[in-house]
Amino acid sequence: MIAASQVQVVADSLQVLGRVAAVFAIYLVAAAGIGVATARTLDLPAASGRTRLARGFGWGVVATIAMSILMLVGMTTGMAPMPAPIPLAIMSTVFGEGTPQPLLMLAAVLSHFAYGGVWAGAFATIARPVTVWRGIVLGVFLWLLMQVAVLPFLGWGMFGTAVTPAIAVATLVLHLVYGATYGALMDRHAVAVAH
């Protein structure tokens, strides 16, 4: 006979899996929309500052998608030490727990893509060319910013130590993926010509 506690565990697990699937679906829809909207911008000549800003934003969004996929895989498989996807935790903290979940997820996705895009766009205007190593530097800078500002804001402590120090390692890996992806893509033509 199945105990009530076992049924509750299965129900809770299905509910969590449904939420993760919903977040992943929103990410994919938003990524497709943002990808279509920025696709023309990504291959423009890199001469002007405005164009570099736009191209940097577009490739920053692409790098954020790469980072987000890895984060969602970690959350779905239980390998990620974070209690919730960080963008969703931020929006839950900002808007409060009473906010409808679909609205929180939409805000989390859009703000995460915007954050990754804005930083990459700004970086593209000052770093010429953007290389993998320079992208990694940007990723590590954003990781440090998260560790000392965002995680304490969430109540997770600096470097996530109020929850588990493994958060610092997991988020570093995510930011290295972001930085390396952005660095590999942003000025790939200019770096190839230079070699």
C-alpha cells in the first residue's frame, strides 16, 4: 500500500517539474523572439559605437541563453545547488511571493536576457576586439558582482554561504560559459582576420 507521504512526494515532485518545464518553455519562447529581433543586428559591420553596442547586446543575449540552458539542466537534474533559478529568485524577492508565477517567470526571463545583453553591449564598446579571454573577464566580473550584491539581496549570503558555498562554484561555471560564449562570438571575424 502506498503511504500518503509517498503520494505527496510524487505530487510535489510533479509540481516542481511542471514549474521547471514552464520556466524552460518561457526561456525558449523568449529566446526565439529575442533571437529573431536581433538576428539582423548581429552581422552588421562593427565600425560604429552604436553598432557595436547593438551587436554586443545581441551576442550577450545568445551567451545568456547558453548559460541559462546549463542552469536549467542543473536545476532540472537536481545538480544545481541553488534553491531556485537566480533570475526567478530575484523577481520573487522584488515582486513578492503573492505575484502570479507566470508573471514572475516572464519578468525573470526578460530581465536575465536584458542584463546579459546590456553588460555585453557596454563591454563591446570598450573592448576591441572582444576575445574569449576578455569575455571570460567580463563573466568573472559579473560573477563577483552577483556574489557580493545579488546573493546577499536574496538572503543567500555573500558567495551563497547562507545556503551552501557550492552556489559560488556553480554560478562561476555559469558565468564562465557566458563569458566564453560571448567572447567566442562577438568579434569572431576580427579575431580570425588578426591571426
